[in-house]
Amino acid sequence: MEKESRKYIVSPSALATYRSYGDYLYVTKPGTFSNSEDAKNFRQLKARFVGGQLTAEQLTQELTRVAKMIEAEQGE
């Protein structure tokens, strides 16, 4: 598919929604858990988001799911 024919695949409203999440997302520098399994999972999610495989909403849902799982494991 030529670049020009893909120019308007996304609707203006979908693009506006996507852009509205930008002010709320940021990626921190490596921290305490940089080498942990949780950090590996985070890096994979971040890569999927940056690669366009996840929307901002999907990324948020996945991060919430992972955070709840970590919290439950720490409560054991």
C-alpha cells in the first residue's frame, strides 16, 4: 500500500481522542526495579505502545492490571 493511500486511515475524532491522552503519559527513568520481572513486563508494554500495538487506553488498562497483580503478590 502506498504511503499516500494510507494518509487518512484514522478518523479525525479517533486522532483527537488519541492526542488527548498525550498530556497524561510519561515514561520515568529506570529505578529500583529496573532489572526485575515487573520491569521487563513494563518495558514490553511500553514497546507495544510505542510500536502502535496498544492504544493509550489499552496501555493504561494493562498497567493497572499489572499494578493490581503486584499489589496482590506483595500482600501475600
